[in-house]
Amino acid sequence: MISGSNLESILTSGQFAVTGELGPPKSGNRDIVRKKARILKGYVDAVNITDCQTAIVRMSSLTAGLLALSEGVEPVMQMTCRDRNRIGMQADILGAHALGIKNLLCLTGDHQKFGNHPQAKGVFDMDSIQLLQMVKAMRDERRFQCGEEIKGGEPRLFLGAAANPFADPFEYRPIRLKKKVDAGANFVQTQIIYNVEKFKEFMKRCVDLGITERCYILAGVTPPKSLGMARYMKNFVPGLDVTDEVIGRLKDAKDVREEGINIAVDIINEVREIPGVAGVHVMAIEWEEAVPEIVKRANLLPRPEAKIEPVLMGAQSIDEAVEQARKEAEERLQGEISRYKEEVEASKRQAEKEKEESAREINALKREMASKEDELSEKERRIQELLDALRAEKAKIVELESKGVVSTVSTVAGEVSEETKVLEEDIVSRKQLDFALRSMEAGLEALKKVLGLEDEAFEALKRFIEAEFVLKGEGPAVPTGPVTPPTEKRPPAPPEEVAQPVEAAGEEPEVHKRAKEVVNLVAKGNLLLHQGKAAEALTEFKKALEIDPEDEKAKAGLEEAQKAISAKETEEQKEEPRAEETKEGIPPTPEGLTDEEWQRKWVIRLIATGNCALYEKDQDKAISCFEQALRLDPENEKAKRGLEAAKKGEFPTYESPREEVVEEAPKKEEAEERPVAEAAPPEEKVEEVKEAAPPQKEEVKEAKPKEEAGPAPAPKAAAAIEVSGEFEFKKEETSLLDRIGSIPQDLFMEKATGSIREVVIGDGEKAITVGGASALPFHLFEGEMPHAPKIAYDVLDSKPEEMPEPLLKYYEECLDDPVKWAKKCETEFNAQAICLSLVSTDPNGLDRSSSEAAKLAKEVIDAVECPVILWGCGNAEKDTETLREITAMVTDKKVCIGPLTDANYRNLGATAMAMGLPVVASTPIDVNLAKQLNILLENLGLGLDHILMDPSIGAVGYGLEYTYSVMERIRLAALMQQDEKLQAPFICNVGREVWKAKEVKLPTDEMLGDQEVRSILLEAITAASLLFAGGELVIMRHPRAVALTNALIQGLMG
Amino acid sequence: MIIANQKPLGEIMDMLEGVRRVLVLGCRGCVAVCSAGGDKEVKILASAIRLGKGRKGEEIEVVEETFVRQCDPEYLEPLQEMGKDFDLVLSMACGVGVNFIADRVPGVKVKPALNTTFFGANLSSGEWKEMCAGCGACVLHLTGGLCPVARCAKSLSNGPCGGSQGGRCEIDPEVPCIWHEIYEKLKGFNEEASLETIMPIRDWRPSGHGGPRKRIREDLLP
């Protein structure tokens, strides 16, 4: 036996159990509880005492349970988790046991929202399952929830749980019940059952799960008191399934109450037959009188006799009981005395009459009277004794209460928790430190791995040799062998390690500064080492060790650097004889390459090496490299130029990748594969080019106004004329300042304190510059806007599955040929730039391989002269792969690559930095994320003058306002609050968003109007709105929408 | 982000009793994003205060200002000087901002214009929903990414209570039963068996019941 309760013994004996329910009153009137208990007594085996059901304040279940017990009815005390935390609940559990409660039903409790105090704070320290676990452990393991031992008297309670077979999800209900049994439930009472079929299915699953073998299930039954109550339960009580049959029976009944009782009896008879049902729980809510009738009709009588132990009640109740007992005894005795007195009187009178005859009788009567009086005094003495004993008991209780056991317990608990808190804080900080150290270690590990990857990296390296030069101070990567790790395999750790300390180096104490300097030096050393500059790395490590001779990382780095240097030396020694072995001074052709290809690559490498030497001012080496290259390819221009420069001793100096773009720009037409030597041409050359340039520029100038003004016919671009011809905005001739009249300027002028950085995209005279504004968009009266916003045409690299009619009209013939498509945009529509969307590479779509996509992209890039933006599919990994592939192939054009996200910014950022390419930094409509990505890219070494921010935009009706406000906030921060990290221009991929909207696909109809006009306006208005928010470069699709937007820009720019 | 709501204007006007110069101070952090205390809301509230005081026939000077954030010391710096000129600073930041000003800017009287409500997400324009309770002991890995602490009315740990009906919570048919969603979600991944395990009773200390919380990252300390 677990608790030895009546309910437990009936269930374990295999008899069908019956439990009832008793709702305590909303008052302190104990007689109500007693009355209800007396109604149920003898008809049920135990009675559930609810714990403030539906969250309405009532007499506590513990108290009401004790009152029921005093009436000889065994209570099942209910306990919810809503009103007490684990401290209060455990206290009440101990008390319940002490006072003779033996059954406990564990519930989560109805939400306070339903009760009469919806403002209350719901406690829910735990749920019903955790409560079961807690009480089971208190009972079986004799420990409190905290683990502390319960010494001397654990609560022996028979544990119950509730189950609702009709709540959702149905299939999870038996599993949840199993959890309750696992947690410690000995018996289960179900929700009210009307849908017996569904309950049968539930029970079947419970049997299958083995639940019925481990606990007793009592089916819940409630007689509906009225039709209204049944309807209310059906419609408003969640988790109650009242069948239409029940409603129907009540509706047709003459005597609804009678029918209600019949329904309950029928359900009891049905559920008794279901395997696994061990009893019924009859809940006659505010209708206790119905219970005896139901139990009787269901043939469940008589109930086995309950052996209830007398209950110890509160002091007041004891006094009262004693008082009552005394009164009753007194009354009884008084009655007896007066009766005896009367009898004595009568017999006296009779004796006087019959003196002689009754002398013996009188004696006998006297004796009898004396003995009665004795008895009376004996009884009174006993009452007095009883009273004394009770008083003593009462005094003991008072004494116990005053000892303040509670307060000592809580002090101990307080101390313990404080100790653990300190300990815990300590552990937490140590853990954080540990974690930081480990992540730093991981970064270094990655670096080592990269150094180990020499052979694999070799091929990649060759592609990047030229790119390496672009980096200031990183140029002389030694292209002779596998010692140099490839740029593209650069692990993320080193740049960050450098960047973080720099960023944080605000006002630090000297010690920290020194430590950080060491970290900085080590990181720098690692970076250099990793870039193959072992000798320089060596110095960094040495410097670091000078500051802190104990630094392990610096020591390790030093060793690594020394190893690298010796490895390089041996490698170089090997290289030379090997080169001599071959006939023409070329090493043997590697697998997978034809001799011809290998030779071409070798020449490129030689030129690169030569250029390296030039930067290093190593004249001899440069000359020998160029000469060797010329031997293999006598026509090579780059080699010739290089040789010339080397012989003259013209050593180029290099400032920054940015300037290179400008300097190189005019020379685009020269060679397809840009030689390294051109990366920093001597000044003379620049002048030459400048002289040559003007005529071309004039041409462009002439062409532009034509296109914008519209009506002037341009023979080659019929479509463009048609399109631009329709849109003209009337320009405002008077300036704002004139129009504003006498209003003082300081009322409306708000001069910006910051300005947007300029970003150049593309090469040569077709290059476009965006940004540079020092005023809000088109607020020309407040500041400068040196470059009008630009529009790029979107070109997809594979035929889209569907394309709305208005677009199809223009692009139908070139949909599957991106080269043709791009050419068309450039020649017919005078595109300022092309955005090549690499949609075919999407792993969820066509999943075209990166190399294939790259080949196609190169064709497009080669075919057009205007700047190209390469826009990946949005999958961070795939984009990294594809964009690297493309940039490796297209080394001679300054394409713009994107989108860079927080997932791939390191890899793509490094690529862009190496090539000096502008990038698109993409973030999901959030000011802070945009800023963070800019900071990360800057830390990586990519300046804001190479970043275009893509704030992720939405079309009109698809979140435009959200985009707008985020862009506006970014721009205000950049201009007005000097938030430098946000001073990059915006790029907005309008076409992509607009042309997937529903509104552009719906055909022409009366309500929505002409499809083409509608879709053009949708694109143009989206673009215009974003321009007003600060957009500098918009990507669009429809030529007429572009023309419209362009006309607007021209109109506003004046 | 942190979601907040403007206090009723009457309550704010009561705070301004006898105030002659007030600074309405917005914040461009979370409260700006949830349209409760950004530049726009500062303007609106300032105008409302002027109108309200005007109707009472009282004079007040209302200055509008919005900081990038009110929860970082560097952004609060200007308030050290600026704050001296005002009888009251009415902060439109979340409770963090108000506290931080009270802590960092001595001599400035600060009062809140917002009720800070919860950590939530923006469902659609004008609609925010609680998603996280900041309880400090995340169980989302066990519950398919859906939080029972924040999103269950009773913060249950072991599955839906008996009031779950048709995927709705008993407290309000508008509220989904998150445990029902958790069950469906895990079932979608064929992981519903994980809900057979009993989640043990929680330690509520990390959720703030162990006293005010603080986070320290040693490596970032100055």
C-alpha cells in the first residue's frame, strides 16, 4: 500500500471504484462543506475537493478536505500549480499528510483569466507532470524538490492525475497521459465523457501503451442538469465533447433532470464495459443530490465500508465539539435528574400513603438515587478531565507554533542560494573566457590547415597571382611554388583578430594596450605568414615577443614562420633545376592541361613574377622573368612593356585599389586580359590617355541628351525612342529658394553634416559613379548631389519559367540568351549598367554548376561595355563559389559582385578586396544589421567606397513602406548624425521584386486597367519611391519604366 | 526587438503637472522600429503636450530630441549638459532607457512616456507578437523553435493542457495553442517521439527570479 487510503484499497482489490466531487464554498461557512459531504457519504469511495476551480477564490481544498474527513468522507485533495510556487506547494503537501489526507490529485490548473481575479499573476512554477514528479520524489525518495532529505515523516499520498481524451491533438493525448504515469500518477480521472466512442478509442490506445497496467483510470461522468448547461458545455468549455445525441435527449425529455440522471447512468454502464476502466468519477456540479440516485441506478451499491480514521481538527472546532458534548450530556442528565426527582416525589407521596407497605421500597429507591447521583458526579468529573486534557493539547499547539520553525528553515535556504549564486557566476565567467580562448584557437587551427593545403591550393593560386598585386603591400606574393597559400582559401580568423582589437582600442589601460598590441602583432604575423610573407611575419612575431616574451602564440608563430622560410628556400632551390630540365624552360605540363594552355599559363605566371619583382625593385629578376616570357611568347605585349620598364628601372608605386580604377578606366579597349603591369601605369601613360579621351567623351555627352530629351531620333534604338518619347516632366524653372519667398531659410534648411561615399562601378568611360551626396535625395537646395541616381537593366542568366506579358514583349527573342539580352539592353535601351542575375545557379532551382554559370557570365561581361553587376542566387555558399569562379575568369573588368551577406562576406569580401571590386552588401531590412555588415567588411579591409548597401526592398504593396523607413533612417543617420559606418550608397533590386508581384501578372481587365500600364507604373513608382528614400542605383526590367524613372531623375536633377 | 506602447496621454499629462520646460526624448532603437518612440512619435507626443497644456491655459516649452539609442553611455553623453535646462526629461525609450538615464545622468529628472511590453516580432505593419520571454534557459531546441515559456499561457513544459482545442488556446480562440504547433512541427520532422520525454522542473533563476541579471564578457571589458 502506498498511502492506505480507502480509494487505494478499493482500486487495488479490483473493485469498481466510484469517486465524487465536492466544490468548497465561496465563503468560510464549514456547514456547507459538511452538508455536501453528508449527501455523498456512503455513495462514493472518495470525494475530490477542488482547488479554486475555474480560478475562483473558494475555501482551500486542504481545509474543505479536512471538513469532509470529519464527516467520515475520504477526500481526494486537488492541488493546482497556478497559485503557489514549489515552496508553498510542498508546505501544503506536508500539512495535508500530517492532517490525514491520503489522496492528492495533481493538476496544472485553469488559467486565472477565467476566474474572478483575472488581474492575478499566474505562478505556474511547474506543470502538473512536474508536480507529480515532485510529490512522488517526496514520498518515495524522501527528498524535497531541491534534493534535500525529508527527515522524519515523508508525505504518503496516493497520487492522481487528470486526462482529457477530447482535447487536441488527439493522438498525443495517450502519450501525454503516459508521461503523467511515468511521472508518478497512481490513478487518473478523465474529463467528462459524453462521446463514448471517442473515449473507447482513447482507452484502446492507453491499453496498447500499457498505461492501464500501471495505473487506474476512472471515467468522468456528469449528469447534465439542464439543456442550457449541456449547450454551454458543448459550445463554450474547451476540451468538452457533448454529442448531439445528448442534446437531443434533453430536448425531448419531459423531466430534464430525470433524463440527465438517466444519461449519466447509461454512460456509466457503457464505460464499465471498456477494458482498462477501473471506476467512475461522478461530478454533479452544484447538484450533489443526484449522486446517490445515479450510483443506485447504476447498480454500484452498496459501497464497501470505508475505514476512516478520526480526524484531528482545528482548536476552535475541538472546543466547539467539547462544548456541544458537554451540553448534550448536561441536558440528558438534567432530564434524568428531574425525572428521578419526580419519581422520588411520587414515591414519597405514595410512601406517605403506604408508609408501612413501602418502607423497604423507599430504602431501595434511596439507594438507587444515591447511585445515580454518584454516576452523575463521575460523569461530570470525566468531562472535567477531558476538558483539562484538551486545554493542555491546545497549549502544546500554541507552543509549537510560536517556536518559529519556518523562519529558521528559510534562513538556511537563503544562505545556500547565495552561495550557489556566487559559485555560478564564477563558473559562467570562466566558461565565457574558456569559450573565447577556444574560438581563438580554432581560428589559428584553420590557418595552419590552410598552410597545409599547398597542393590543392596551387591551381587556385595561379588564378589569383595577378589579383594579389592589387593589394597594397601584399603584392609580392611569390608565385614560384606552393608555399604561398591562395587568397581565396583565406580563413576567416586572421582578419578578425586584427580588426577587433583595433576597433576596441579606445581608452584602455597600459597593460591591456600592451596585451592587445601583442595579440595584434601575432594576428598580423599570422596573416602575413598565411599570405606567404614569412620573413615579414617573422619580424612581427619577434616584435610581439619583445613585448611579451611568454606569449605562446607568438612563439608558435615564430616557429611556423621559420619553417616556412626554410621550406621556401628548399622549394626555390628545387624549382630552378627543374625548370632547366625542360626544353623551353617550362616545367612539365600538369595533368588535365594541353601543352599550349600550360604554356600560356606559364607565361602569365612569369609576367606576374616579373611584376612582383618590379614592385620589389628587383631589376635583375624582373628582366629575366620578362625575357623568359618573351622567349615563349614573343608577341606578348605585357611582357614587352614589363621588360621595357624593368630595363629603364621604372618601378611602380602603388597607392590604393581605388585609384587604380580611375587610372585604368580609359584603357579598357587595349587588351582583353589585363596585364598586371597595367595595374599601376606610370604617370606619363595616364596623360597620354587623357589626351586621347576627349573626343570619345564628347560623343557620349551628345548621345545622352538625345536619349533623355526623347524626340530626337537615334537610328539604332527604335524602342528607346518610343519609350523615352512619351515621358517628359515639366521642369520647375524657378529655384526653390526663389519660390519660397520671404520665409527665412533656417526654418526649412537642414544642412547635412556628413556625406555619402562615392563608389565607382565598371571601367573606362562607361564606368558609373554613384553616391557622393551631401544632402537628402534631390534636396539640391540643401547640399550637393554630384551624381544622378543610375539605373541598371536586369538580365537573367537562364530563361525564366514565366515572364509577364509586358516584359515578354521586349525580351521574348533573347530570353534564353543572356548575351543577346544584355546586348539589347545596352544598344537598344542605352542601359547605363547591366545586372546579371545568376538565377540559374540556385540549388533549389536549375542548380547550374558554378563553372558553367561562370562561363556564361564571362560571355555576357565580354559582350557589353557598360558596367556589370553580378547578382548571385542568394544561396550564400553557392554564390561564393560562382562569384569566385567568375572573378577568377574576368580579371580585367571591374564588375560589381553581390549579394554579400553575413554568411559569406568573409570569403567574397576577400575576393573583392583582392581584385578591388565593389560589392553589394545585403541585409534584411534592418538598420543595425546593415551597419554591422558594413563594419565587418571594413574590418576585413574593404572600404566603404567599395560597398553598395542593399537594404532588401519590397515593391509597392509588398512592404515598400518598411523598406522606405529603414532606408530613410539609414540615410538620416549617415547624413545628419555622422554615422560613418552607414555612409555607403544604396542599391535597390527593384525589377526582381516588382515582376514577381501578382499585380503585374493579372491580365487587363476593367477594374485593374491595362496590364502594361499597370506594371510599368508599379515598377516606376517603386523605383521612384526608393529614389526618394536615398536609392542611388536601381535595378529595373521594363524599358518604359526605366525611361519614366529616368525622366523623373532628369527632371528633379534640373 | 523590445516592443513598447505609449502611455495614455492623460497619464503623461499628469506627470507634467507644474513642469515648464520638458524635453521629449525619443530613441532610434527598438521603439522606433515598433513605432512607439522614434522621431515621428516624439513629434506627435510633443505636439499633443503643447495642445494639452494650451487647453488648460498653462505654458510649457517642449523640446524634441531623439538619440540613436538610450541604452549606450556614449549616446547619452549630450544629455549631461542638455538635461540641466529642463524641469523634466520625458523618455520615449523602453524602460531600459529611462533607467539608464536615471542611473547615468545625475540631476536630471526622467519619466517614462511608454509602457515597455515584451520581446516580439513584427507580424505585419502595426502588429507585433511576443516571441521570447528572456527566461535565460532556452529550450527551443527541444520544441521545434517555438517557445512554450513565452507563448503558452501557462508556460507549460510537457505538452498541451486539456484546454487545447482545434489548435487554439482555451484562454482566447485568437491565440494558437503553441504546444499543438510544437507537436505538429516536430511531427513534420518525424521527431514527435521526443515529446514523450518529461522535461524536468525548470530552474527560474536565469529568468530573473534569482535577482537582477547581468552579463559579463571578460574579453570585452575595458
